[in-house]
Amino acid sequence: MGNEVGEAVFYEASRTADSSFIKPDLFESKNLIPVTTLQHKIEQLGVRNVDFLKLEAEEFEPEVLEGAGDSLRQFKKKIAVDVSPERNGKSPRDRVDSLLRDSGFNVWVVGAALLKKQK
């Protein structure tokens, strides 16, 4: 999943466990793979509403949420997003927070003390 339908470069970094669409400092290989948006997949499957979404996208959480578009309004109950500092050592928390609030969600941060310790 991403913020547009098409193809994207996926960086494989198995030695450091940093494989992602976000280019890590060190990687072994890169592959062009098909990517779709959450909105496109929801429309394709005919999903009317979703009770819960757990989003763990190895640094690509903001892009997945951007690709959800108006379909985020179908997520009636809860969305859990991992915003640990995996994005080249930084957390996408502020961007994720903004995307969710702009879509009408109340946002609660759990584990913020843990994030502070890792900085």
C-alpha cells in the first residue's frame, strides 16, 4: 500500500531489518513492485465500513494513510498506527497525527515515553 497506484522501489535490508519503501542507509537490493492505495483496494473489494485497522508499514505509514483518501471516513471505530522512529531514525508521528485529525479522528498517543527514550 502507498499513496498512489503504480510501482515503487522496495529496498531490502535484511541485515539491519530496515527493509522499506523508504531508502535506508544500507541495503542489499532493491526491487520495483506493484503498489496500490487503501482507497483503491477498499473500492475494489466493495468494503462498506471497517471496525479496526492496524497499520504497520515499516516507515511508510504516512503514505498509506495518504492513499486512504476519503475512505478513512469508513473506519468507524479505531485505527492503530505504529509510529516508532524507524524512518531513518525519525518517527512519522506528527504527519500521521495530522492526517488522522484531518480525517476527523481523535488521536491518542500510547508509549510516548518509550519514543522519547529512543531518541
